[in-house]
Amino acid sequence: MKEKNFLTAADVAEFMGISVPTAYKVIRKLNDELKHQGYITIAGKISRIYFEKKIYSNVA
């Protein structure tokens, strides 16, 4: 199966081991960052590429 381009709150919650409501907060924060950069966002979903970039960018 092809990887999704956008992750849902359920996907983020499962990946991070957090609750779905907390995942929505994470998505909202990341979407706000994208909006300030001029990108179009989808409420309740986050770009998989941007999510992975933000999650893995601080890994040594």
C-alpha cells in the first residue's frame, strides 16, 4: 500500500503513543507553523513529510 501524503490525528496518536485529543493539538500547532509559512493546510490532518521532518529533525 502506498504511504499516505497526509496523516490523521489517529495516525499521529498511534505513532507518538499519545491520545487522539493530544494528537489534534500537535496537528494544530504544526498546521499553524505551515500557515505562517504560506502553505495551505487541512484541519485535522498534517503533511506526512512535514510531520516526519519536525519529529526527526532533533534526533542526533
